[in-house]
Amino acid sequence: MYWTRTLIPTMKETPEGAEIPSHVLMLRAGMVSQVMAGAYTYLPLGFRALKKAERIIREEMDAAGAVELAMPAMSPRGLWEQTNRVAAFGDVLIQLTLNRPGRKVNVVLNPTHEEIITDLVTRQINSYRQMPITLYQMTSKFRNEERPRFGVLRTSEFLMKDAYSFDASIESLHKSYDAMYKAYCRIFDRAGLDYLPVEAESGPIGGDASHEFMIPAENGEDSVLHCPSCGYAANQEKAEIGAREAAPSDVAQKPLTKIPTPGAHTIEQVSAFLKCKPHKLIKTLIYVADGQPIAVLVRGDHEANEGKIRRACSSLADRLATVGTAASTGKIEKLELASPEVIENVTGAPVGFAGPVGMKEKIPLLVDRDVAGIVNGIAGANEAETHVVGVNIHRDFTPDLLADLRNAVDGDPCPRCSGKLGLRHAIEVGHVFKLGTKYTAALGAKFLDADEQLKPIIMGCYGIGVNRIIAGLFETSHDADGIVWPMSLAPYEVVLTPVKVPDEPSMKVANDLHDQLTAAGIDVLVDDRDCRAGVKFKDADLIGVPLRVVIGDRGLKEGKLEVKWRWDKNAEKIDLANAGQTLIDLIRRERADNARFRARGQ
RNA sequence: CGGGGCGUGGCGCAGUCUGGCUAGCGCGUCUGAAUGGGGUUCAGAAGGUCGCAGGUUCGAAUCCUGUCGCCCCGACCA
């Protein structure tokens, strides 16, 4: 390709509004152009990179035995009502009403495709002999994000590779999942990403039923906890916490004392008012679990973790009888923070003054393990404008359950070894999940097994955010001059830079090399713009072409060309005579050695 | 949803508080010339309903009202 025949609108200045590196670089390198908040046009350069990422994914999915198909962007809303996901997605789900002659049709723009594929499978798969099978597609997904941001990292429309496995048994699902997990590792390796597979919330299957593939990056929206000693890694929702510090036994327990705390109803206000550290406070949160109010106690400086609370509730299922499904299934359907009215009813005090001591109504008390380490703590008194100090567990209140109920934080003990967990921000690029029968049961996808029994199909789902592979890469793989691509994703692998453009001999060399390299299957860009060499060098660095070949008078006179890798400081010379073959060899070697890209510390 | 910032040629900005000549500057673009290895130089040129709509005024980019759009931060944590 010749620069003057394509569209690569590079920019010297950073457009207003772009802040994070990937956004700035994609705009400046002329890869994308914004249409509206959360929607971008991929310009030729960005599009080529996207296509390369797609190709890697396809190759690895095919190699893993998955089969490609394509599902539509729209589907009937009714399908989503059957799985209760119209409510689950809420405003994120984009709904449209189509006018057809004499009627209206309610449709949604698919945010993912579990419903559609399961609907397909319901009709097409009915025997264990047809499984296992993994189907995948690479299509646009639509999500009305509450706040699109960070350039192309969070957009309303994005390209996703989504795969779905269908198995006749759990054992078989484990194998399908494993195949996808390994394929994902190969994909991200080939894409040159420094990624981290982390454990994630696993839903009904439990155990290691879900992993996210994360790129550690400062601007990532997700938080992961990682133990450098043993390699344990999990996202913040999932991360377990090792043994906690016990309460110091040498500190005398003080008597329980009520003190007025007018106007102080947040942890911050109370700790400021009483001049104490937030970790001396006991935060009392009132949740409603399937209609049953419960109290959750965590340390003032900690955050409650709803996933962990759910699991804890399950072990208390008999105490959470009543309206919900907990009693029958042991699982909590709905868990939410209580409304101010419920809080007043339960505690007898307005919001902000709840505490474990002297609550008006006797409700289950779930206590985080770290609260057990607080001696002479401070809590709400269940009385307006009042707290109690000198609160001690077991003496002043009795937990119904002592469990891990909070989010892990930086420096927490590792659950697997004696190390400490480190908190890192990360960008999620992939997610693999053992779904089980959630969708197949709801949509009636059953099969006849070898034992002549009708059983629900067991499902897994596997997603990759294709745009995020590109944007995520840039968050870490750049320098002051611009993008640094791995060969595998670079829109062009080599740029030929004739120093003087209206110059017959230089252009002849450039054209010949272009044809020769193109014939060898290499992506070549010739910067045939009639402008100064400096401009071309700056742009080549900005768009990050891995290999640059300078064709200038100086070299031509001595029969040499100058070649320079984007990540090397220095250039080297090659003979003009067999330059084509030399370049082909250089590029093929670099392609084969993608691992080196990561090793360079990009 | 709450808070903050911003909309002026393709891009980045000044001008707005304190209304007043023909709306400026840099980059880019076009023409010509010189130059030609890390964002050249000179000369000339094109390109703007100052986001949009109403209002105030002799007069509005500037003041008022409304509206649209973009960016950032925060969101049940008691």
C-alpha cells in the first residue's frame, strides 16, 4: 500500500478530550475517529489491526475445534424475557420497537448471544451424539453503557468473539472449557499481550468455573489481586483472603458506652468526630436477602462484597426462610441494600446509626472475620445521632456467622500461601465461564442421553473483546514517540521510506521492494508523500510500524539501505543488491519470534 | 443520576469576566519557489451561520433563557 492512496490522518496534537494513552494514540495515529460518545469509526489503519486480531482469534478457535457461525445483531425481546435478562440488563439493554404493517415488534440489540444460540441449539441439538460442540462468532455487540469512556475501551458497540460450548456431562464441559482456556492463552500470547488469567465469580458451578483474562494497566477499570509468591490471581469480587490477625489479647475490654454523635452518619464523619481511625469502626450494613433483612458487619475501612454475602447467606439458608427461594434451593435470588424505611424498622434509628448492639428487631448477623479482630470498637447505637464505643464481639453481640464478607485489598494475606496480595488495575480482554444449565434450562434445551434420559444441555461461554486487544495493548506498549506494535498485530509490518520523493532512483527501489515483499505475503507501506524525511520518521514512529527501511541518496550511492526496528535505538545497513530477500528473512524471523516482544518488557 | 469542565475554519487554542473597528494565532490544506536523513523556509491563497434556538441591546462569540453535544470525577458503602 502507498501512503498517498490510503487514509492515515496522523495528528501532531492531542485532540481535546483524549486522556488515556490508548485513546490519544489511536486518535493521533489516525486509527479511529469518534462519531459520538461510545462509537468510533475504524479508519484503514485501525481496521487492519482489528482484522489481524480477528484472524489470530479465528485461527486459534478453529484449532481448538470450535466452529464459526454468525448470529444477527437483533433478536426478539421475548427471548430475553424467558431468561429474565431484560430486567437483569436493565438500561444496558438497547430496546427498539419496529413498525410493521398493523403491528409493533419489540426487539433488542443483542448485548451478547446466549439466548440466541441456546434457542438455536434447542431446535438443532437433541442427542448426546451431537455433542460436545463449541460454536463461535465474531460480531458487534450493543450495550448502552451507563458511561462510555476511555476511548475505545468502553463503547456502546464493540466487536466480540463469543463462543458457546454444549456438552452432555460436566466432565465433558470441563474439557471444553479447558480447550477454550488454552486457546485464549495462545491468542493473547500471539497478540503480544502481557496478560494475567484470574479467577472470577463462578456462579452455580462453583470452583474454578470462571476466569477473566486481564491486562494489567494503570487505566484499567477492573481490580485484580495477585500474589507474586504463589501466582494466585483473582478479581476483586472473587479474591479470597488468607488468615486474619486475631484480636490482641493484651488489651483490656472497656465498658460499652453510648455517646452522642450529632450529624455524624458516615464512617468518615464518625471517625473525624471521634478522632479515631476508620478501622476501629464497625460498619453495619442492612441488606435484604430475598425479603429477609440481614445485618452485615465489616470493618470501617473495608467494603462489603455482595458475592461473598450471597454465599454466606446460602449457608444460613434455614434461617432465611420466608418469602424467597433460599429455603428450597439454598441460593439467594435477590440481595440488595435495604431501603431507609426498612433500616428504620429493623434498627429503630435513621440511616447512619445502625449497630450490632441493641437492634430493635432480631435479624441474622453476618460478621466479617476482621471485625473479630476489633477490640473496643465503635458502632452505631441504633438510636438517632448516637454511637456506642467499647464494642466487643461475643461480649456485646453474637454473630450468627463469622465469614469472609469483604473485598480483598492491597496487602491482604494470600489465601494460598504466606505471601501478600497486591492490588493491580487491569483491563478485561477475555472471560471464560462454565454456565451449566442456566440458559438451557430456561429455554428448554434438552437432549436424550445414552441412558435414554432427557437431560438439560450443559453450557459454557467464552468471550473476547476484540477492540480491547488493540486498545489494551497500547496502554502499555508505547513510548514517547508513539505506538510499539508486535509483528502479529501491526497494520503494516514494514514501512519503506524514500527520503526524496520525486526522485526516480529512490522510487524505483521503493516500488520494486514493495512488489517483492507484497508477493511474499508481507504487509508493506510505502511512505510516498512528498514531504521531509523528518515528518515521515515521526509518523512512522507514531503509527509504530515495526520495521522501517530508509531509501536515500546517501545509502543508494554506497549500495546500502538503512533498516531500523521500532524498538531499537540504532539502525543497521543492508545491501541493496539482495535487499528484498534480506527484508523478507528479517520479517519472517521477527514474526516467528513474537515471544521476544513481550520479553522486551513492553 | 450527582458534581465539574468544555463547544470559536480540518486539529490545537486566544478573545467571553468588562458587549463596539473587517473574529485572531499556531498547525494543517491549496498555488509557486527554494530546500531535501528527525515535524524546513519564503511569498501568496482558500477555509468561520463563534454548537443550536429564542431573548436583551443602536450593536452579541461576549449578557440572559432554553436546548443539543463532548470530556472528566463520583454514585447505593449508613
